[in-house]
Amino acid sequence: MDTTPDTAGGAGRATETGHARDFASVFDGPVAGRWSAPGRANLIGEHTDYNDGFVFPFAIDRRTVVTVGVRDDRLLRVASTFDEGVHEISLDELDPARMDGWSAYVFGIAWALSVAPTRAASPSFAAAGGDLSTIDLSSVPGLDLFVTSDVPIGAGLSSSAALECSVAVAMTELWDLDVNRAALAAVGQLSENEAVGAPTGIMDQSASLLGQADSAVFLDCRSLDADVVDLGFDAAGLEILVVDTHVEHAHATGGYVDRRTSCERGAEALGVSSLRDLDVDDLTRAAEVLDDETFRRVRHVVTENQRVLDTVRTLRTDGAEAIGALLDASHVSMRDDFEISVPELDLAVSTAQAAGAVGARMTGGGFGGSAIALVRSADRDAVASAVTAAFAEAGFTAPTVFTVHPAEGARRDA
């Protein structure tokens, strides 16, 4: 959840005070179960999801855990380790207008489930399949939910999707709702778009729900066809090094919205429903039709789609060591054409490359967050040390550098 936790206001009003350290310290009832979902890193394919394009993310071994108890009334209450309050809303009064702060990520899932039958014809839900008309929250019980997480907030690793998906799998199981994983991803996207107000695509939720160990999810964001592709990192002795720059971003406002608008403007000017309908050969015409800025935004999306396809093909034919140049090219495109990088991200990428990384790029929505570097295990410590030293020399805030491994998606833990 790439926002600062809210401790007061709206559906996030505090009904109790004091630091909530675990479920039993806040709620009186018994625990019904514990569910978790991972954050994600995007190996390649940035800002292509909302353009109906291709993405290639993987779930990471950093997770958000939600411990849940069933109530005998219709209240949803949520607390966490990162907020002193307990926030509540009635299942009979679910309304995005009454949701704000981080609790909107939780309450928004319940709202999105409640309206899913009326959204069944929308592209995301229609592609997901399943009979959403059976969803009925009119008689389900309230829940107490307690959230803990080791997914960094604001790092571009989709702590928001980890929270949404852990809550979604818990709610669907406890309420006995027949919703497949693809439809749950659409529920998460709907919640984030309309309850939270962040115009994100469906990639993050898909990765968090569908991920598998040492694999990435090759997702067609138009059809929602998903193919879990073996990365082969373990066999090749490769790891993903994350550099969290601590430059925080917020997707609900600012440049993310501007970039999405530019993409829509470019598609309209070129007479296509989305930029997915263009390929590299169309860029010559695009340069003639579009202003320079819009053209560069379009060029990033079109070439990034091709890089995703090339990365999947290269993994299957030549192995993981061969994808480094594609990662490097992706960062250049995001830096120069989409203009979503920042100096800290550029330094992390260039330093990792110089220190021996196979490839490196920023990951996530941009304007801060994290870079990733594909490194040989033997080079991991040297690359991490070089990046940390470069940040110190530049006078930047010290980054947090850590490894992640492609991991299993959302699940019940207990």
C-alpha cells in the first residue's frame, strides 16, 4: 500500500488506541485462520498493464499476513502493527466514499466483492470467467482482521497488492465465495481503482495470486491469459537484488496519472483502442502524428511490450543469463522515454551494472521506489556494497539492499 497509513478519519476512524502488536492484544474473539500474500517485483514490462499489454512479474518472498476472526455481527474491523488504531465499517454500509487511509485497501476488497455481480461484463471480470452472480454478502458475518507485513511500503514492490490479496483469499474462504484467482485479481484492481483511487492495472494482484517458486507470471493484460514461466534462476546461480532507494511515491496522484493519460491520448490519436494494438513497425507513423512527449510515452510502451515477449522467449531458448541486455534496455526506456526514473534509481542501476550485474532496471510505477539487479550469487555482496558506497558518495539517503526470490502466491498459512 503505497500510501502513508492513516490513523484518523472516515472509515479509518480509530475506535481504540494503543499499539496493536498481535491479534490477541486487540481483538477478543478466537482466530479463524491466517492467510498471506506476497509483494511482487516486475522482472520486465512496466506501464504496459493498463495499456492491455504484456507484463512479466514474480511474487517475492516478502509477505503480508492477515490473521482473521469471525464476528457475530456485520462489522469489519482492522488493525495492524503499523497503526495504533482499530478501523471499522459495516458490511451494510460499504461505500468507497467512506473509506480512506490504508484501511481502504481492506474495506475496498469487501466492497469490490459486493459489487462484482454488477461488474461481471467489464473486461477484467469477463476475461477472468466464473459465475460472479453467485456472490452475495447480504448475510455473511463481520470479521476482525489483524495485519502484519515485511513488504516494504513505498518501495515499488506492491505492498498494496499483498494486502489486498491476503484479505481477498481470507474473505472468499471464510464467506464461502466461489471466486477463482483470475477474478480475485480483478476484485483487487477494482478496489484499488475505485476504493483507493489509484488507477493501476491488474499486474500486481495477478502476480501476488498466481506466483510460484522460481517462476514469473507471463500475463496478457488484455485476455488475462497467464502462463507461469520457469525462470531457472536457482539452477543458474542467479538472484534478484533489490535496491530500495527510500524515495517514496504515491500512485493515486501525480506522474502516474499523467503517464496513463498520455498513453490514452496517444492511442486515440493513432486510432487504436489501446497501445497494445501497435507494434514496433508502427512507430514511424506515430512519430509523424504525435507531439514529441506523447510519442516518447508511446514508444516506451510499444518497445516494452516487445521486450517482455523477447524476455520470455530468451528464457526458454537461451536461459536466464541471456536476458540482461533486455533489462538494461528497459531501464533506458523508462528513464528517457517514459521519464519515470529518479537520480537514485539511475545510480543504483548504473552502479550495479558496473559492478557485474547481469542486468538491472528500476521496477514498479516509478518516481521512486526500487531498482532490481539480476546478479550471480557470487557477485551479490560486491554489487550490494558498490551500490551502498555510490549512494554515500552522492550524498543520497542510504538505500536498503536485499535479495528476493521468486515465491509462492497467496495462500492460507494456518
